[in-house]
Amino acid sequence: MTTPFDMLAHEIVDHRFKGLPPDAAGRSVGALAAERRDLYTGGFTTPVLTLSAEAVEHNIGSMERFADRHGLALAPHGKTSMAPQLFRRQLARGAWGITVAVPHQARVARAFGVRRIFLANELVDAAALAWLAGELDADPAFRCLVYVDSAAGVALMDEALRAAGAGRPVEVVVELGVPGGRSGVRDPAGAAAVADAVAGVDTLRLVGVAGYEGEVPGADAASVRAWLDALCALAIEFDKAGRFTGPEDIVVSAGGSAWFDVVAEAFGRLPELSRPASRILRSGAYVSHDDGRYREVTPFNRVPQEGSLLPAFRLWAQVVSRPEPGLALINAGKRDIAYDLGLPEVQAVRTRDGRVRGGGGLAVGRLADQHAFVTGAAAVVPGVGDWVALGMSHPCTIFEKWPLIPLVAGDGTVTDYIRTFF
């Protein structure tokens, strides 16, 4: 039987995919992967984004071990990569399920067989709720958790699910927010009102509480701990009041990629509840890490004994012009490079004769649509035709610009191609 992953391997390489060898057009992705071409000599055109095979494997393993050590169920946020091949690797290494943020992402995850989805957002779209009801009714093993944070939202969900003839109740968790933050109830009274609304309908079932500590304004260790304590207190209070009606467990969930050590600490203090507690961590950026924001904020900087992450991305571009002393223009710009959390860094230069050196003394000063301005002393600025490797910040906006990304081993061999669905 052909699987969706088989279909990825059968997809034809053509003009849709940036950076791939022109002479590979017409081959299947699987056939191209089997050729194990060399990134530098195999016909790849610049710019081309690559993922390090070793770094991805290291990062998935590092988070798997962290979660296991702290009794956490890991539901990696799939919106980071939107790459089912990476979802499959994460699930194979013990992930509880995959987190998503919007219905499209949930549909991608389901299309590739994900059996547990955490939709960490409010969902009031009638068409999407009808789709979800159909998925739940068609597959008794499928589980999907959804945020709720208002009585109005509960009413809209109930109306849509009843209109769709939903057979199974949708499992919901009350989202706890923070004043000045994003979505989520602002206090315990608001949470209780939402829980009451859920209890008043047959189409929903309250199974837990959740939220995202990264939206605490001016987040630091103290404010994040205070918010997590409030989240745990809400779970305890709801459990005492008999508000949770799920058949399996009580869900308590939080966790991005900046504070997962503090989440683990807080969830580790959660007392025994009336049913087993699923402490679900939803970090996502760890799978690729980066050379900017997440390099600076990863909890492994604070607790290096707990693990480490490696930046997996390199964007290779080529010098196409040296119009002035100390300036080189490379052929990658805003269309190719993530720049919402800072300009990229020059990591390496590969000269036309294959010699590689570090990027010391070089910087990216600004970006145009299809050019980056690389500056430095005239003696170190790369020459026309040289390849320049950039490290970037923010995995979410790196992945989204590239529909097919070569997975490259340390010796330059391209071992696979990672398909994204944004």
C-alpha cells in the first residue's frame, strides 16, 4: 500500500523547488536522494538552504532525553517545520503527538498519519470543526485537544459540531493567559466561567488546562514560574471540583523553546491528581535550533548538564558582485533568508577551489529582496564565485521559505530532502 511518505519520494523534481540541480528535473525526489549527490559539486544552485543530518538527529535525541528525564510527554510544535518527515522522526523517538496552531496544519498532520494532535489555539471555524468531527468519528484512535478561552467560543464550537452531526465530543483544555499577553483567560474566575460553559454542552469534554509561558510580558524566570504555578493551581482546583470529564488523563501543558527547564521544574511539583496527569511539553524550535534568538535563550545555556542543541541550518549563497572595496553582494535576500529576528551571520566561506574557512571578520549589513550585503576588510571579503554560508535566527521563518530542503551529512553528501507544507 502506498503511504503519504511514499508519495513524497515519488514527487517529481522541477522548477517549484529552489536550489536543486537543474539536471535533476524530471527525476523523483527519492531517486535524487538515492544518488547521494555532493552539495558542492553535484549541481545544486545558489541560494540553497540545507539541514545538517547530524544536528537534527542530535537535537531530537537531546529533547527526547530531557523529556524522559523529567516525566514529560513531548508534543513538538509542528508549525515550526511543517515537515511530516521530521514529525515522523520525532514520533519515532517517543513524542506523544504533534502540536499545531491552525486547521491547515492539523490537516497536514492527519494526512501523514499523526494519531495525536494538540491544537494549541482557539478553534471556532465551522468548516474546520466539521472536518475535525469527521476525523474523530472516522478514527476512534485519533485524539485531538483544542484550546478554549471564552463562553462565546464554546457556543460557536457547540453550534458547529451539532450542525456537523459530531458523534464524539471534542476534547478541550482551558487556556490560561496573562494580562497584556495573547489569548487565554486572564484569571481563575474567567477559567471557571469557561469550564461551566463547556459543562453545559454535549459536544465538548474538558480534559485539562494549558497555555504558553512565552507570552508573559517581559518574561523572566520569576514571572514564568509565577504563571506556571497559577496554571498548576488551576489544574488542581478544577480536579478537586470534578470539572475534568475526560476518560483517560488530566492534561497540563505548556512550553516553548525558551523556558522548558522552568516548565519541567514546575510540572515536577504538580501533586498527584484524581487521574494520571499528562504533563505535555510543546517545544518546537529545538528540532533545528538556530544561530540567533534560540541560541541565546535555550534553557540548555542555564542547565548544560541537561543537554545541548546544535544549529542545523546553513543557507549557502554565492558572491555575484564585488562593486566596492570591502563589499560583496551574495545572491540571497529577503525571499530566501529569515530576518524577522535579526540579520543572518556569516558562518563560512567556500572558495572556488573548494577551500573552506570561517566567517570571521565578515558581517551581513542589510538585505534586499534577492541580495545580502556582506561587508568586511578587503582582504577577507570573499571573491566573485565564492560560496558563503549564512546562519540565521528563528526556525519558523527559515523553514517556511523553502518547500524542499536538502538534508546534508557532515561530508557534504545529500542524504534526503525534507518537504515542508506551509
